[in-house]
Amino acid sequence: MIQTQYNPDVLSCLANLSNDEVFTPPNLVNDILDLLPAELWSDPKAKFLDPVSKSGVFLREIAKRLMTGLETQIPKKQERINHILSQQLYGIAITDLTALLSRRSVYCSKTANGKYSICETFDDEQGNIRYKRMKHTWQSGKCTFCGASQEVYDREDTLETYAYNFIHTDKPYNIFNMKFDVIVGNPPYQLNDGGGTGSSAKPIYNLFIDQAKKLKPRYLSMIIPARWYSGGKGLDEFRNEMLKDKSIRKLVDFADSRDCFPGVDIAGGVCYFLWDRDNKGICEIETKRKKVINKSSRFLDEFDTFVRDNLAIDIIHKVKQKSSSFLDVVVSSRMPFGLVSSVRPDKNGDLNLITSAGNGKISSNKITSGKDLIQKWKVMLSKASNDHGGQPDKEGKRRIFSRIEVMPPKTVCTESYLVVGNYNSEKEANNMADFLRTKFCRFLVSTILLTQNITKGKFIFVPNLSMEESWDDEKLFSKYELNANEINFISQLIRPMNSNNSDL
């Protein structure tokens, strides 16, 4: 632990235990720790907590920095090790296995008081890296603390419960009964909540951040999925609180998680941040795409959702200056005709039905909503994005929309699709379909589409234009006075799309 070189570093080679338990590479940990003030590393009274310790890498890298920073104040190496490990570093493991692994990384022994432990002052096996097997608190089939599904996680003692110690208590300050200067870590991201077909997952990383804030540390830094930017399942309140929190002073954003965690595909990318309790103000933002880094300083709550790029914000401002109505007012909600995705065509019926499994007929008496749309021309749009989990392709580009199709009168669809607009003529519907295929339109949707699920709320920046005329990118770029840099930026992020729904 006290050496400066690792050849190789075993913590760089660890595979993830599961998709919910992503191990953090040492180089990334140090990038996160670099956000903290340098004077912390020479403060013998500073206390650090990793409430979600998996490999122990955060605590280990903090210890290495303190070993250097405290050398003049505590010259004797063993005395310095004892002080740092027993008086400054604390961890809460997420499972019994990660507790052993974390102690091995930090104390060089799976037991804090073992024969090979480099710390001489502990009198118990756990030391300052603790783990206690806990059970969920069930109510109506879900855990009252984390929302986990009782059907999935009410299991025998030989299996992990994933009832994480840090968030399964109303009094997190009682775990160590002390105040911390820094709380840092990489929390679990989600848990099965028993919804949908049984594989529905509820985000829980927000619970760790909320719990950490209750401890009122001076600094808080965690790396988490970026999906909170636009809210979504269980994240709307968290998004609102994060956006208006002026204590978030730095935000480092990865549009593609694979640029941060090699080989790990996390929909919408990831980010890490520095929350500074006593220093509120504007936020410094770095958005990273491959080797390109875009920097800006701005408040996070300029819009109801967080927009990654400065150039994107400039484009949105130009659109808003020239448009007062936006496409979210004409895009349908979920199940535009009241038909779930499992509905299949009948042999007979007075309406044409489009489903993801094929087309056919259906009777109009099965339509429970959107009846005013039936006799109109309209545009059908796949609810699922073309991009896997909202991620760009190898060139860093996204297509956004998958299937776009003009729907004649007396044609309906299942909830696998959204309906965009309703028109009296085929020409207007074709114009809308062409508008949706423009890079301009798809780029504006992409600014807040961080998952694969497209909803009407993703169209809040797309102008609601008259479809009595046709639109293409050249015409749109001119109308909204986009400059060469802005046009090039859009082209770098969005792939072309032609009229048969394929890439050019």
C-alpha cells in the first residue's frame, strides 16, 4: 500500500462482480481525488469515508497521498501508517466479499488485526472497514429504504441480500459516530424492483448521495451514471435537487461510459462531481468525448434538464429565440391508442394495426384513446432509440430515431410507438417525417436523451414548425442562424438518416 509503483496493480485488473457493482480503476480514482483541495493531504485531522467500498481502491489511494503529505509532521513511517489507517480512513463495504477485499487492499490483510496487517493498532478483525449483514425492511413487496423487490431479494442466508449498510438506516451518523471531512466513492447503481416483466431496475445511486449529504461533510465526490441529468424512473426529485444545488462546484462528464470504464457500457454515460459544502457558486464542467474535452462554467439549472455541451446550449438558445412552441405539445404520450405492446393483429377489423411483431387488422372498438387521430394522417416513431442504451457508435455518433413511418387514416399502432402530429394531408405528414430525420431535429432530442426510451418530454427543444412546407438541414441551419462551428458540432454527433430509415 505504501509503495508508489504497482507492477501490475491488481486493482487495475479486477473484473466487475456484476453490472451494479462497477469497480473503479486506480487512475480514475486519482482523477476524482484530484478534485479535492491539496491541503487535505497534509492535514492529520482530516477524516475520509468511502461508504460503498468494493475494492478499497479509494481508501488505498487516499492513504498513499497522506503518506506523502504527512511525512514532515509524522516522520516515522510505521507511526504514520498507524495514524492514517486508524485515525483518518474509514470504509463501509457493500458485501462480505468486498469487505475482505477492501481490507486486503488497505491493510494488506483481510483482517485488520491479522499477522500481516501493516497497521499495529487495531484490536478487531474489521478495523475501520466495516460490514454488517443486513436485511431489507419489507412493505407491500418492496424495501422501504431502497425499493428492492422482496420477490428477488428476500433470500436465504447463503446469498447476498444487497441491503447496503449505508442506506439501510435512518441514522447513518451512528455507523462511526463521527464527522467526516470527505465522503467519496462509487456507489451501486441499481437494484431489481420487481416491475415490468420482473427485470425492471430502480436506480439507487441517488440514495447514497442523499444519505452522504445528511452527514454534512466538507466535501462529497461520487462517480455515478449520468441518467439523472434528464430524470426518469425515481430520479426526477433527485435531478431537481442536484441541478439547483450550488455546492456542486465541479462536474466531469463522460458521454460514453467506455471512455471512463473500459469495456463497461452504461446507458447515457457517467459523471463524477465535487460537492463543496462551504463554497457555493458556479459549476466548472468538463464534458469528455474520446479525446475531445469541452469546458465551461455555468449553473446547472439553466434548463429543467442538464445539457452537456456549451455549443448545444448556444444552439438551444438560438432555437428558443425564434420559436415559442415546441414539438412536445404534438408528440403523443405512451400508448397513443391505448394498445399495449403485446397486442397482436386480428384476422379481421376495420382499422390497420402496426406492431413491432408485424402488421394486420384490428377492430375500432378496441381503441381506448386517441380516437381523434384515427381519421388523420400522422407520423409513427419508434419509442425505443436506435442507439444501444443511448450510447454513440465507435465514431462517437448517434442516430437517435429508429423507425419513422407515415401513417394513413384508419391506421393505429401499439405502445411500441409514439405518434407525432396529426394532419389533413399526406404531404404534411411526409414533411414531418422528413423533419424528424434531419440532423437538426435529432440533435436537439439527443441533448437530453440519455437512455433508450424516447418520450414526448425529449422534444422540449425541438421547434414546432408548420408542416405546410418541407424542411431539411440546410434550411433549418439557415433559419436558426447556426454558424459553421455549430453545424460541424451537430454533424460530429449525429449520423445521417434517409427516407427509408437507414443510414446514408
